[in-house]
Amino acid sequence: MKLLRILKNQRKNSGYLFAFIIVALILWNTNLLFQNLSKEQRTKMELWAMAQEEYIQNQSFSNLTFEVLQRSGINPMIQVDAKDRILEIRNVNWDEKKQDSTALYKILARIKKENDPILIQYKDETGALMINQKLYYGDSQVLKKLQYYPLALLLIIFLFGAVLYFVFKTAKIAEQNRLWAAMSKETAHQIGTPLTSMMGWITLLKEKQKNDVSVLEIEKDIERLKVITDRFSKVGSTPEVSPRNLIETLSNTVQYLQKRSSEHVQFTLDLPKKGIIIPFNPELISWTLENLIKNAIDAMKGKGTLGIRVTEFDLHVEILISDTGTGMPKEIASKIFDPGFTTKSRGWGLGLSLAKRIVVDFHQGKINVVKTALGKGTQFKIALNKTV
């Protein structure tokens, strides 16, 4: 099993490495394409500047020079003199009838930032500089769009990864739900057989010892087993939710656990005097409370104070369960509701994950760790809506 897990991790890491290499190659090739197009456009601009120099030097230029000057390409071009006064513009989105020169000089300032200028100079026979001009040119639309291609690629990869993660997460949750349903039904089936036998035996014992305290307590535990069997059968199906008294269910659960807990565990209850009627399933909510209370008792190692407080709000009811146990680090608190996660040497780590499933999935409520600290205990909160 360990070797299989290592091989799976290696395959997973190899997949990540392969995907990273593919993305890096695409980005690298995109950068090369951008650089090549940029050099090609500058070569064309330099060729146009050389033709312009020939025209300045000799008004009777050749047909080739004429063709080069006419085919200025698609780059925006602005030719200026030594004092940055505009002499000629090409491929610039500027309407001299509707816009003044201020708008044109703003365009020039923007183009200056895109590429270095190309000099257009002419010297006479003595070496004196007669013409000193500059050609500023901007990037073409194709080149500008190519600049954003890596960003678009990364965005597509991110969206694709998010979709894959969502599909994987949904499939994993569905698989967990199927596992829970199968385990619950099988557990209910396995408990049902000896439970039926025990009910028959307890009936015989009651006939012989009607008022025996031990027999009455055993009968209560058998009834409890019937409740547990019913709980497991309901996890594998959609449970019935109906208006009931939450305080009554909570009191019965605490009373049952208090009798079976250490005498060194002090229970403090802060419950409303009147009942709170909300829609819920009593067997499943009682199961959730049992899980939290038993975990709290385990965290206190059978000695400490366990507090339960119920507060009613306009739209929901909050149940706070706090203990004076060992507490836990924040990194563990963020994982305790994950299926299979446990800090105990025994157990499958399903108690709190089932509690979350009961509260969140079946009752559309919330369950979370309010606060915890090492050596100072932990406080859980369950929030149940008044309408489901």
C-alpha cells in the first residue's frame, strides 16, 4: 500500500511537472514570436527611414525608393524635426478637421514610449549636419495583441484548472457520499440482528425481575441501540425533517450522556426556559450533539467543565458547546471536519465529518470551531435555521 501510494504521488508530481513544462514552452515561444515580430517591424521602419533620407538628399529618387515610401506598413509613424515639431504622420488615428494639434502631440508622447526613435540625418560634403530628424513609430495592433496572449493563456489555464478541480471535488464528494451510505446501511443491518435477539432476552429478564434497576438500565441501552441503528439507516437516505422541540432533544441527549460520563466532568447548561420549535431530525441532531460532547470529554481526559448554551435569534438558533480540554492548533482545527482525519489512535475519523454532513447537507445549517487554543479548550458552534 505504501509503495502504491508513493507511485501515485510520483505520477501526480510528474503530471504537474509536465504541465508546467508545456506552459513554459508556450510562453517561451510566444516571447520569441513577439521579439521576432518586433525586430521585423523595426527593420521595415529603418528601411523607410533610409528611403526618406534618400528622398531628402535627392529629389529625383528611384522607383524603389518611391515604392518604399508609399508602403509604410501598418505601424503608426510620426516624423519630427530636431525641435520635436511634427513634420509627417502615417497610420495615426487623428482627424485634423475634428482634433487640434494637442491631441496629435499626445499621440506622439505615447508612441515615444513604445520604441526607440530612428534617426533621419543628412550631412553635406563638409560633414555639417543639414537635416536632423527622427522617426517615431508605435507597435502594430498584431504586436499589441500578442503582448496580452501570455496573460490570456494563463487565464485560460487557470479557468481550466478551476473546472478540473471542481469536477474532481464533486466526484470525490459523491464518492464519499456513496461510501457513507453503504457503510451506514451495512452498519444498521449488522447491528439489527443481535439487537433483535437482545430485545427478546431483555423481555424474558423483565418477566423474572420486573423492578430490577440493572435490567431497566440495560433496556435503556437497548433502546439507545435502536436509535443508533435508526441513525445509520437515515444517513444513507434523505432524512425526515419536521418541527420539533430542540430543547427537549438536547436535554434528553445530555441527560443520557451525563449518567454515563465520569463524575469528574461537570456539565453546565444554559438553556431557554421555554421550548424552541424548529424543523430538524431529532435522531440525527442528537447524534451530532453526542459526537461533539464525547469529543469534548475525550479532550478533557474525563475531567473538566463542559458547557452547553443555546441562544435563539430571529432567523436561527445557535448551540455552543465548550470544554476546558487540551485544545488544538489552528492547522488541525481547519481539518477536523475532513473525512478520515483524526488525531486519535483509534477511530476512522468519520464522527465530525458526519456531524457536518448532518448539519450542513440535511439541515442547511452551519457547524464550525468558534475558538480553540492549546491548554485552554475548544468551543464548537451549531447554527440551525428556523426554516429549512
